[in-house]
Amino acid sequence: MLILKSPREIELMRVADIHTAEILQILREAVKPGVSTKDLDLIAEKEIKKRGVKSAFLGYNGFKGNICASINEEVVHGIPSPKRILKEGDIISIDFGVVYKGYVGDSAITVPCGKVSEVATHLMAATKESLKRAIACCTPDNYLSDIGITIQDYVEAEGFSSVRDYVGHGIGTSMHEDPQVPHYYTGHRGIHLREGLVIAVEPMVNEGTWKVKSLSDGWTVVTKDGKLSAHFEHSIAITKDGPYVLSLLPGMEL
């Protein structure tokens, strides 16, 4: 069932997403060789407490972290650990969210650790650009499938692949609401996008095959061929005036 949001609800989500985006920028600046994913999680925890918001991830279905921290071939849901230490040339995807007055903010970025390979740079740029192009589709004139088609067509033209096992989602007072938002073409047109709908679009793009597998920890998802993966996400409200990117900080470009 689709849960459409009122203008007031959308503005509450905007506040949640501003906190999310600001904390992600702090985490971006903290990424450097020698830092562990647990160090990053503790930074997020400190910011959450300082701002008086709640973690959207900690405890979610038993998840043991404030952030998902996924390095290199890890696609998504990496558990923060003091043993996972960043080194020069790594890329790390950080997925993060907070709850403000009952409404969830959710966003993700992929960050280079020092100087990274040309392939890694290209992969991150292509993933970010695919999200930008998908956001342009988030209008009442379009269908859900337009998002997936746009992402898949772009990343495949760049020589990469779009993950199919994990998708974006509606978002509101719950982290995951209807509809699911595939980042590839399913063969179905999907729903007509409607004013008041808020969705999280989060392409996960792989250097090689789109196929993935889960590790024994029950959370971490990795590329099946061991090649790199990147992940970017924004929360977007569908409005009559076009997409309202709730997790985009003022003055920043998509």
C-alpha cells in the first residue's frame, strides 16, 4: 500500500535527511588510511547523540551498527568492525539514516580512501551520475520503471552492471515502505509516480557481474566475482514541481 505524505510530513523528513546528509559529510571527511569502520560508526553515534535524533539502522532487524560500511567488493550492509581498517586505494560505501520525530532520513555515499584506481574513480562517478539521472525521472509524469531503465541503461553503457537482488524503497515513518524501487528494468511498467510519494533511490553498481552473494555474518553482501561495487542514495519526494531531493544539502550539487 502506498503511503502518500503531506507537505508537513515531507518537511519533517527533510529535517531527518538534513541531519543524515550532514553526518555523512562528517564521515566522508573522516575516511583515511588507518581508520576502521568501527571508528566511523562511533563518529556517527556521537553525532546522533549530539543532535538528539535516533539511529535508523542500529537494531534494525538486529543490525549492530549505526552505519552500513562496505569496502571494495562489499556491496551493502557491511557491519562496522574494529578489524576492518581502511587502506590507501580502498573505496567505502557508507549507508546511513536517522529518525527525527518519527520520520526516517536515508542516504548513502561511496568515498575514496586516498588515491584510488581509474576503474574505482569511473565506477563511483558512473554510479553517482546514474542516481542523478534517475532523480530527474521522479516526477508525476513518469512511471516507476523509468527509474530502473534510466539507471540500467546508463551504467551498462559505462561498462558496469546494476545490482538486481537489492532495490530502493518507499520511506516515511518506516525505513522500508511500498513501493520497491528496482534499479534495472523488470519488464513491468510499475506504478505511476504520484505527488506525495517519497522514495529512496539507491543504485548499487558493480564493476563486473551484477550477481552478488551474502557472507556468513548474515548481513554483508559482496559481488560474486570479487570486483568493486559502489552505492549512492538519496531520499526524494515526488511533487508537482518536480523531484524534491530531501537528502541534498543546501548549496550542494547532485
